[in-house]
Amino acid sequence: MASSYTLLANLRAGRCSNTAEVRLLRSWEARNINKGGELISVDMLFIDENSTMVQGSIPSLRQLQFKNGLAEGSIYTLTGFDVVRSNPRFRLSDSTFSIRFNEGTELEKLSTTVRTIPTELFRFRTYDQLRELANTGKQLPDIMGELCQIRSTITDRIPGAQRVMLSLRLESGTVVCVSLSDSLALAFHSKLDSYEREPKIVLVTGVNPKIVAGKLYLNATSATRVFFDSETASASSSKVVHAHKIEPMTISDLNQFVITADPQVVEFLCTAKVTEIQVAEGWCYIGCSVCSKKLIREETSFTCATCNETNVVAQLRYRVILSVSDETGIAAFLGFDTEITKLAKVLAAEAAQIVVKSMINL
């Protein structure tokens, strides 16, 4: 006999024999960092037609049974699962119940449905709410803001932990700091490199608010996912980008700014003529395909000190120094792979082939 349909809001504690029709929003692995990263569970967020969002969990012993069938964004029927009270700590949903898979759980992917189920749902919090949640471990909210600055131990070649710090301006105008570490930091750089431009809006899910020395930090967790600009409807319709005038500056202004101002990331418009490419300084380097850092050449392979990996995939990348001038002065601009590729419209590897062919034809 076919089971009855149930909405997520109607779930009650115990074994559920009814069928829920849900969309899988996101899934991630929860690991115990105190036990060498041992897998605890595969966690998920489900949403139904009434925009009710519930967290789900597959215990590590059953993850092989279900994990390969999970596809984010897809719609499923779910039956034979356990309904348990939500953990009051580090909550990713406002529901008082969560779903736990068991040996009898049935998960079936649907190709079509007559129900209209949202494709996304986020739990944004204001700056004041984030401060209230700080150091409590109660919730892992989502955050969205205008990207003001990126600081990275990876690109700055700072030894130690791999970390990316994002400064995001909220709709209220307050700037907060989001911290990504280790694999999340590397994943951010990989995503940024493939994006080919710096995003204006960044949305980060599942952050853990902390106050350190009076300052609010939003630390990434295993549930964290980073989205750029129009990857989500929420960011596409966002009003957090503040209209601001990009100041025109001359070469003289820039030189003075570099000498007198504190280190910072600024946007400016400078019109200048490229007078020379400083070929003597080289134009490329062999970089890591993951973090972009210069590789160490071994006898038969390459090593990346930043990623702490041997036998890494090498990629030729641009590093070009341009001499520029205007009527007020001269300066040197250093351009890396993304910027020079845009100017040259040729990848560094392709440029190297052109150089080799030209030398052969001499």
C-alpha cells in the first residue's frame, strides 16, 4: 500500500512511514577533527514546497548506501526515516526536528514533479543578531555582503596555516570578516581563479560567529559553501552593493599614495600608456594549479610548499612587469595571470608555444 504524503512541518518524533517530497539543497561531510578527521556523518539540508527547511543526517556506517545517490538541487521522495529532535547547538535550520537515515530508509530521485519546491533558502542574520549569536554555538547562520577586501596567507606566501579572510560589507553598511581555513581556503582560491574576475557579492553559508578581542569574526565550518554574484537568486537581487565613485588618479597621485598611505586595497581609475614590458624581469613562472604559488623543481617532479604536496600538477602562469607613464610621471605595474591573460587574450602556455615556434623559425 502506498504511503501517505507528509509535509516537513508535520513531522513528529519517531519512525516516519509517510513519504516526504523534498529538494536537496546542500550536503557535506561532518568529521571529527580530534580523531584525525574521522567521518561522523553526511549531513544535508532538505526543503519542501512550503519552504520548510530541515537538516538531515546519514550516519557514517550507512553513508555508502546513500551518498552516491545524492545530487544537490535534485528532488527526492523520502520515506522510512527517523525523526529526532534537532541538536540545540550549531543549528542550520529553524526546525525543532531533524531527519536521520536508517537501514530501512528509501530515497528515490524524481525526474519531474507537480510540486513547486524552492531552489534555495538562506538564514541571513543582521550584524546585531550575529553579535548575539557569537560564542554561543547555537546557530550557524548565512551571510551575504559586498566584497571589500581579500587577505590570504596563500597568495601572500605566509608560512603556517592556509587562511583566507574576506571583508564583507552588509546591507547596513557594517563590515564583517569571514575566515576560511585549510581546504576551504584552497577551494576559495580555485573558485576565484576560475571566475576570472573579482566578485562583487559573496554569499557564505553556515558560519560560526566568534568575538575575539572585541571584534566579530565569522568562521567557516564543514557546512560552509561560498557563492559569487549571480550564482544565487538572493545575490542577484541583492541591494548590498553600495554605489561609489571610483576616483581618477594620475601616476603622480599613485606614487604619492604608495609612499604615504597605509597598506590597503583600493579601486582607482588611471589612464596611462604602456611604454615597455620589462622582459629582463621575466614574463612567466611555473605555478601550482591549485594555489598558483611558484613550484619547487625536483629531479623528476614539482613540489608545492604552500599546499605541502609533491608531484603536483604544474601550470605556466604570467608574471609581467609593465612600465607605464602619463604626463605626471612613470611607474611599474605588476600583472599576474588573470590580468595579463585578459590583456593578451592568450594563455601563458599558449604564449610559450608561440615563443618556441618563433625561435625555431629564426
